[in-house]
Amino acid sequence: MLYEIFASLFHLSHVVFYLAVRQMMKFALIKELQPYGNDDYNIRVRVCRLWRGKQVKPSCNAGLRSVLVDEKGDAIHGFAHETDYPFVSGKLKQGEVYNIANFFVQKTQEQYNVVDNAVELRFNARTIFRRLENSLPKIPEHRFYLLEYNQLKNRIDNHKVLTGKSSTIYHV
């Protein structure tokens, strides 16, 4: 009886170890993510932008929002709902590179997207963020979707992907 218990615990520890190693080794690129399917993706990304979401009516906070970029330069919107904000907010820092696991991939909304991608990531209390300090993969610090001036008129009333206002840097 004791042998059976030990053997089952030994087997269980090997299964847990195998799953942990598998979880750490397999990285998907942003363009490989599919909605509503496999939720055991791992990604290696840089947090380009990080901000507190706001809701207009009623006026209140709406979670945490981010733009993430992978080593190929592809971008994706990542977010946590307001109820998950306390679990996610202190784990991310703009400009840093992370291995991220245990997130949900879903289709983007029909309009008002911050990046041109058919899917987005939803983070929650189970999401694991592991900051990479050494041997970072070469991941761009920013991802811009720039338009030629003559294309701006075509974006009027097109709310699929938001077009922001350009800024000028006066002093660094």
C-alpha cells in the first residue's frame, strides 16, 4: 500500500514536472495565436505600452491595457478586466520583456482596436508573467502603424483600428 502511494506521488511529480517544462519551452509568435482554442500558449514579448483603461459612461476604471510586441515585430492588445486588475497590475512594466503564460486568446472587438490584429489576449489571476533580465531576445521597443499623409482622409469615420494624433518631442 505504501509503495502504491509513493509510486503514484512519484508519477504525479513527474507529470507536473513535464507539464512545467513543456509550459516553459514552447513559445508561440503573436501571428500563431488562435482564438478560443488552445489556451496553453506561451509568448515572449515586450510591453510597448501600458495604461489604465477608462470607461466613459459611467465614468470609472476599466482594467489594465497593453500593447505587446514579439521578436518578429507583430503587435497584439493585451488586457485585464477591472476585477483582475489587482492580480495583474504590479506584474508588468512598460519597456520590459516577459515570458507570459496562462492567458486567454479571443477575437478582437469589431472596432476601436489599438493594433491591427484579429485576436487579443485577456489576462487574469492565473496569468504568469516572468520578466526576462538576461539574454533578451531582440524585440523592438515600439510598434507603430504609420500612414502616409494622403491616406489619413480614408481613416475618417473608420473605427476598426484607432488612428492617434501625432506628437512632437520638444525636449529629451
